[in-house]
Amino acid sequence: MKFIITWEVSWFDSDWNEKKRYTETEEHFDEHDGIKSVDDFLNKFDDMFMEDRFSPENNVNEYIEEGGDLNIEYMKICNLDGEELWRDPEYKEE
């Protein structure tokens, strides 16, 4: 199973100003992951996140330069054809 995931990457800079950026990654899941649907991903995300499976912050140069406490959240999930499969109701981009 493969998804294109839009992530919200947020952190606080040295002046405690919150910054948010959005980035996409293409994620591949094999049989071992047990991800065969969006629901499987949603149910298993927390465990996979704790295993450092995802690192969308690597696509955000501003975060790489500044660092800080990091929060990542998935906002939109599409198949490889770009068809939207799931969206966080608070995500208003695109």
C-alpha cells in the first residue's frame, strides 16, 4: 500500500513563536506493516510514529535550520493518483 500524505509540521522558534509548514511525503507500507487501507493507517499511526517511522520535518528547511520542539500531524491522505482518501476537517489548504 502506498499513500501520499500531507503533513503539518509545527514547532516553536527561539522566541516561542509557533511556526507551521505543510509538506508531502510518499509512504510505502509492506505486509509487515499491516496497512491495507486508510483506516489501517489511522489506527496504527501512533505506534508507527513512536517507532520514528515518519520524518516529514526533513522536507522543511526552515525547521532544519532552526530546530526546536516538533509536532507532526497527518492532514490529508491521497492515493498515488492524487485521489483524496481522507482529510482532517481543520485542513483548509488545496
